[in-house]
Amino acid sequence: MRLFFLFLFLSFFINESSLSQNKVNLPASFDKTISAELKPFFTPTEGQIEDLLKGEVISVGKVHSPGPKEQQMFLFVSGIHPRNCTRAMRKLSLYENYHQYMDFIKTSTYDEKTQKFSFSIDHALLPFPMVVGFKIPRITKEGYYPFIFEDGFLKDLKGTVIVQEMGKFCILGLKADWRGPESRLPNLIFGTFVQTVGKLGLEHLIRVSYF
């Protein structure tokens, strides 16, 4: 029953945040371009392509146990920004301000010399606060940007940030893979959490960087 209310709350949270998002509405002719840009990282279904064309953010999070006391996570998130990549990244590249963009990020810092981005996450739905840190350049234009979590929760997670021009729009995405010691989160809750945070996070980032 507790899990039922948790998922109900998460679904409501996602739907409410989506209503206020500035969205694109692209013709079906963009489907092949979207598929080609995302193919190196993830193969979206026809339904997911349709969602992207309508300006929705898609998010897929999966967690399983490959061995005793181990967990493995996969996350893919993508959405289309209504502005070109240069305009979108003017604000999104200010990593030190992310705690101002998203309520569940409590602190965020960025060291220009080491390219170290650190932030802490805390939420009433979490059993414990999470602190993560990874090295990533300040992204200001299109491209593929690999990163790795160097410490904290999900240490050694590897991922890629996707920033690709598509006409006057910008495809944003993130793929992340991790395998490590079993956490205090059960697989189902863990997978739902990363998928939800990924979706909410990108929706918020697209909205706050619209202007």
C-alpha cells in the first residue's frame, strides 16, 4: 500500500510539472532525425518518438541485481528544447546555479579549473540524502560529452550528455550506466526514483532555460 501511494504521488508530480512546460510541437517528418541522433545511445519506440515530437520528455530508468549484494542501473532521458543549443546552454551550463533551478537539489558547486560539478539531493521521498560529484566541461554548444561520477552515491557511474542541433531546436539527452554495491534502495524503488528524477530534472531545465 505504501508503494501504491508513492507511485501515485510520483505520477501526479510528473503530470503537474509537464502541464506548465514550454513545449515544441513538431511534424512527423522529424521522426527520422530524432531516431538518428539518439540511436548511438538509445533506440526509442514509436510511442516515445511521438512523445518527443509533442514536446514531452521521455525517461527510462531500470535497476536490477546482476549478482549478490550488487545493483546495476540504466537511465536514459531526452527532450527537445524549443530554442537552439547555444541559447539553451546559456543557462544550462551554469551548473553552480542548479540548486536554484530544482527544489530537490539542495546545493550545487562547480570548479572551473578541475571541471568538478558537485551537488546534493534531498527529498521527503528519499530514505537518505545523496551527494554526487563528477567531472564535466561547461557545455555551451552542441556535441557529446562523456562524464563519470568520481565519488559519493553512484560512484563510478559513467554517462554521456547529448546536445544536438535539430534545425532551430535542440535535442537534449543523458545516458547513464552504473554497477556497484547494493544500495539501501530496493530495485523497483531505485529504478522509479532515477526515472522520475531524470524526467522532472530535464523538464525543469528546459522550462527555466526557455528565455
